[in-house]
Amino acid sequence: MVRGLQFRGVTGFLLLKWLHILSAIVAVGSNATYGLWSARAGRDPAHLGFVLRGIKIIDDRLANPAYGVVLVTGLIMAFTTFSITATWILVGLGLYAVMAVVGAGVYSRTLNRQIKTLDAEGPTSAAFRALSARATAVGVFLGVLAVAVVFDMVFKPQV
């Protein structure tokens, strides 16, 4: 007799943790591609608008919703399994908050302005180049923060 697939020891916590990790992979992985897409499009300006709009769609419809799932699942685990006052959780939440503010307040707005400026002035304009430099710098900063959050969540440093 062939038995169905069984998962021994699977709990609600493990499923929540799996969803949390999967969402983090999707969010951070999506963000990690933006620099590569931008660099490739910079070498072929005819595709720059398509790439920037593609990054905007991925950011709005995939990466940012995944970051939302990361937050919700992380908070559920923090309140039900860990302690919300644990140093590693507070550090992770603090870094996450900075990422959210900078991502929404600076990166997303810069990307929107980049697209509008590209359409209005072209890829060689000083305004577009300045926005591109800003988007790159902010993107690198956000990438470093994302890596720091992942490090904090994996190693759970006790300060």
C-alpha cells in the first residue's frame, strides 16, 4: 500500500517560520537584482525605461508585499514563541523600520522621479544621472541593512 506524503513534527510554528523565511528570500532576492538590471540597462539606454518600470513593478507588487509578510509573520513569532523584548528582535525591528522609511520615503520616490525624468529629459540629462546616482546609493544602503537584518535573525546576537 502506498501511503501519502507525511510530515512528522510539522507544527504551526514551523509553517509560519517557513513562510517568514520564504518571504524574506523573495523580498531580499528581488531587491538584490535591481542593481544588475540597472547596470545592464545603462549599457543599452533604449531599454532603460522598460527596466526602471520593471523594477518599480517588482518592488511594488512582489518585494514590498513580501516584506509585509516578513513583518507580520516575524511579529507573530516574536509574540508567541520568542520575546518581543529580546535584543536581537528589537535590533531587527529597528533596522527593518529604517529600511521601511528609507525604502518608501527615499528609494521609491527616487525611482518614480527617475522614470519621469527619463521620459521628459532622457538618460543623458544631468537630472536623470543625479537621480540614478541617488537611487544607486540608497539601494546599496538598503542592501546593507537587509543583510544586517538577515544576519541578526540568523545569529540572534546577545548584546
